[in-house]
Amino acid sequence: MKIERLLPGIAGIVFLAVIPLLPVPPFWLTILNNIGLASLVTIGLVLLTGVGGLTSFGQAAFCGFGAYTTAVLSTNYGFSPWLTLPLSLIVGAATALPLGLITVRLSGHFLPLGTIAWGLALYYLFGKIDLLGRYDGISGVPPVEVAGYRFLSDGSIYYLIWFFVIAVAIGAKNLLDSRIGRGIRALRGGGQAAEAFGVNIVRAKLTVFVFAGVVAALSGWLYAHMQRSVNPTPFGLSMGIEYLLMAVVGGSGHVWGAIFGASIVLIMKDVLQRFLPDLIGTTANLEMVVFGILLVVILQLARDGLWPFVLKLLPKRPARSLPTSDDKLAKRTLAPAGSSLIKVEKARKAFGGLVAVNDVSFEVRAGQVVGLIGPNGAGKSTTFNLITGLASLTSGSVFYEGQPLTGDSPREVAKHGIARTFQHAKILPDMSVLENVALGAHLRGSAGVFRSFLRLERRQEATLLAEAAVQLERVGLGAYRDRPAGDLALGQIRILEIARALSADPAVLLLDEPAAGLRHGEKQELANLLKKLREEGVSVLLVEHDMGFVMGLVDHLVVLDFGTLIAEGKPADVRKHPAVVAAYLGGVA
Ligand SMILES: Nc1ncnc2c1ncn2[C@@H]1O[C@H](COP(=O)(O)OP(=O)(O)OP(=O)(O)O)[C@@H](O)[C@H]1O
């Protein structure tokens, strides 16, 4: 990595390191320590809510698990704090996992409501258990010690807290910047595209849920040894709301924004608590009113929070160069030309009384480009979804190389080497074009969460990115590699989806209306690309509306009307078929 890219980080760390050495008022250190503790929870929330799209009001409860674990074990049983550290994190993970299993399956507003429910329940639980000292809590928690040095003062525990904050922030950045992270970042867009390339969506959600729970537990562990006592108050719902506010203020999608958001909220809280009572003449918790207003203003005016504004003020970091890699990814052995790849046998799909696909049978053979056409509502997309696992068959079967695909999820279908594009393109607009394409290569990598967190998978990641770059060149989008995918025109987005599918090293490409919305010239370029891919041995099944586009391209045509197959064969023959002329071409063929 270029040293210029590291300079802002190094400057920040040096700045943090010298603060306690300066003659700063002691309450500054207290505030900085509290900011550090809150930053840990907020970094977890950035991944969970900002990146993963899973809103949680209950993170303070996980701080409680970390704090109580170490408080009980170190006071009642004499455990060393360093031994309780992994135990606190394990308890955080062990509680986050079952709660996550229940919560991440909730959708819409039920998800935040679910987190409020368990956030409240756990708070009251902490206050009711004798072992945890009920609402009085546990006091006499020992300080952390290293080689006889006790982290007693605010100035010393400051270093411990900020060491963990920086380490977790770097780890979180590493995680997001990896194969696993691409899957997590895809959650916000609904996750359908990611799942079609083999990302396990439930596991990705659980990963961020457990990560957020563990870092909150770490914050709780540090809090217990800083405060030297623990009671339920800081682990209630109002703190959970405050953490969420910090994530929103900072910028819910930015790891460093978490620290910024925690700083703004806690400094504002301190200032408001000091001056508001004098200004207004009451001691009520009026800072919550101000925070409420702040939240509404930020959600209205700066949905990405304030960190993007800070980024604009900072000097621009040099662009990252594409990592080079001499490693080659394994390539799939393609089936011999002419052999059966996808076989649809009497596939039927009924939506209530409507039969969208009515006992349809057809085949895609290796090396062929097969077109699936039909008027609006003919059942093309439903047939497509039956093959890719997005919809389940009412009856009938789908085979891939003779193996039944029936009942397979989109992720399992992807593992067979079936890669798809979407009728309504599903890209991740904030991610670079290269990263969007690299998402397609998900199943060709293997690095997990820990290796990614520690940045030990760089070699494999470089290979995946290099492969994505090759596919971008292959489809002619190489010049757009580092641009945000959201900057591309519709035609380019459709090509990007093809590059993403190609980076999965597919045996067969399934393209859902790839020419929809393209201009004449763009359609020609797309047709040329598909012909080139066929020459390279890639088989294609494409759903299309545009007759001219399909006729000049496909080897075999399947025509549906009202869910029923009305004709199939060579394009020239199908074109003359009376049922097709009547139903689809309206006599213009
Ligand atoms: N989830 C669903 N629930 C109920 N009906 C559905 C559902 N999905 C599709 N349909 C119906 O099934 C029929 C076939 O739809 P489908 O989208 O497969 O057609 P299509 O040939 O792809 O059409 P288009 O070219 O307009 O996309 C239509 O009548 C549609 O309204």
C-alpha cells in the first residue's frame, strides 16, 4: 500500500497518542474515554445498520453482557480481567447469535421493533438477577493490569480504550473491503443479486449482527474496568437509541464516521447538560429533545450523515491501484458442445388460480444461445425464476446436467455454474464497477470473516479483483473500473451485469431482457458481445422482447404465450409458425 494512503491514519494515531501528555483538563480525558467506548458500539452499528441495513436499538444490552461477565467473574471468582476479556466477547457472541437468528429474519419495521423488545427485556433482566446485584449492580471491579502496571487513571485507560477502537475500526474496514464484506454491503440492495452469486444472505446478516454484538461486549468490558463498577443504567434502551443516533450523525455507512458521530453526540450532550438548565431554568433531560431535532434534521438534509462533509475537507487520498496477482483462479470444465445443460420438464407455476407457467418443457444445450420469447405476461420471467431458484415449482422439474435443481435456492443454483442478470438491473450503485463485478466471483474465493478482519486474505482478494478486471475488459468496460457503478448509463449497467455473471466462470449465462431500454447501437454491441461469448464456449439462455435482436442472435427459440409453449425451433422456422405470428408477432414477421 502506498505510504501516502496511510498518512492521514498515522497522523490521527499520533494525535490521539499525545493528547494525554498535553496539559488538558481531566474531564476532557473522561469525555474522550466515553467517546472511545461509544465508538466501539457505533462501529458495530455502522456495519449492522449503515452497511447491512439492519436497524438495532438494542446494542446497549450487548455492552451489558460484556460488562457483567467481567464484573461477576473478576469480583466473585477472582478471574484476571485479561481472562475475562475473551469470555466477555464469547458471551457477547453467544447472546448475539440466537438473538440474531430470530431478529434478522424479521423484515420492515418488525426488525427495529424486535430489537427494542429484547433491548428492554435484557435491561430489566440485568436489574432482577441477584448474581448481578440487581439494580445496585456490582462494585469493586479490579482494574486491568499489564506487568504490574494498573490502568487506574483516565489518562492510562485512555490508551487501552483507543487501542481497541483503532484496532476494531481497522478490522471493520478490512472486513468491508473483502469478499465477505462485498456480500455484507450487498444486503442493503435487498441481497438478491448477491444471493444469485452464492452469498449466503442469512449468514451475512448474522455475521454483522454477531460482529456488532461482540464489539459492544468489548466496549462493556472496557467500561466495567474503567468505571470499576457496573449497574443496569448504561445498558438500557435510551443508550441504545443514543448509539443509533451517533451512527446516523456520523454517517451510517462510514467506519470512521462512527467515531466522529460518537464525538459529536457526546460533546453536545456534555455541553447541553451543562448549559441548558441555566438557559431554560429546568433540570429535565432536555438534551434528548435537542437530539430528536438533530436526528430529524440530519435524516432530512444529510442522509449519509456528517462524515462525507469531513471527507470533502480532507485532502483527497490517491486512488488505489489494482492489486496484481500471478495466481490463477480455477476454471470450470465446460460440458462438451451439444450436451444437455438445462432441461426444463413440464414446469408449472400457479399463483393461486393463475397458471403463469403451464407444463413447459425445453432444453438448453452446451454452446447454444437459446431465446425465450413471448408477449407481456407470457410467463418468461417466471420460467427464468423457476430455473434460478427464485420461485418454486408447483409441479414439474428442472435439471442441470442431468441433476435435479428442483428445490435449490438461488445460492445453490449458482454453485452449479448458472449465472444470471436481472430484468431490473440489480447493481450496488455506491460500490465501484470493479467491486460490483467481483461480487460475481464470490464462490471462487474462500476467505472467511477472521482472515478478512485481519487482512490475511489479500492474495486471494487480489486474484478475485484481477479476475473482475479481466471480465470488465472482456465486455469493454475496462475504462470504468474505478467509477461508482451508479454513474453508469443503463446500457453500461446491463453490460456490467454480464461481466459480473462472467466473473462467476459460468457454464451457462441466464440473461433476463438484457436489451431492454438500450439504444440501437448499444443493442448491436450487446449482440456482438453475446456472439463473442458463444464463440468462447459460453452457453446462454436469454429472455427478450426485441424480435430483431433475438432473431439474428439465437440458435434456438422457445415461444411462450399465456404460460404455454406454443412453438420452438430454429428462429427462421419459428418466425413463420402460425401460432407465433398470431400470438406474438401480430402478423409483422
Ligand atoms: N408473484 C406473482 N404473483 C402473482 N402473479 C404473478 C407473480 N409473478 C408473475 N405473475 C403473473 O404471472 C404471469 C406471467 O408473468 P411473467 O412476469 O412471468 O411474464 P413475462 O412473460 O415475463 O412478462 P413481461 O415480459 O411483462 O415481464 C403474469 O400474468 C403475471 O401477472
